[in-house]
Amino acid sequence: WTTAGADSTQALRRIRAWHDASKSTRDRHLRFWERYHMALQDKIKQRPQKLRPDYVPRQDCNDPVHAVKKLLVTWGLLLEKKAQRAEKERRKAVRKQIKARQDRLSEL
């Protein structure tokens, strides 16, 4: 700029503004790069699953049997949660009955 005899302040301000505006993107890319490359230094069992040597990417297939199996697993988990909630409510009711019985006995 100085050799051409032009004023460079406006251009430098514009460059600085672009640089400052892209700071969040640069930070995000840096965090991603660090997470990936530093994870390669970890023990294999502590790495993210995608960075392990024996990782096989999951393939979503259009096989109806696969879809039914997936649905059955989901339903099984839902039924298990429902059973856990029912058991929790049952235990709560039993504790309430025992406490009521103990209160009645202590009044006598």
C-alpha cells in the first residue's frame, strides 16, 4: 500500500472486520480439530467410538425385518420402563400402608 501511495486504513479495517466476524467459525473448527486429533492420543477404549480401529459404521437398511426388530427393541424398553414405574408405585403404596399401620399402632 505504501509503495502505491494509497491509504490502507479503510482496507485494513475491512479485513479486520471480516477476521473478527469469522472468529466463532474459526473457534468451532479449532475445537473440532483438537477434539479429533487429541482423541487419537487417548487409549483406544477412551476414544470416541468413530475413532476406534474396530469401528464399523451403522448402516440403515430398508429391510423390513430390521425395522421390526428395531421396533420390538423399542417396545421392550418402553415396557421395561413402564414395569419399573409400576413397581416403584407399588413400593410407594406399600411403604404408605406400613407407615399408616405403624401410626395406628403407636396411637394405641
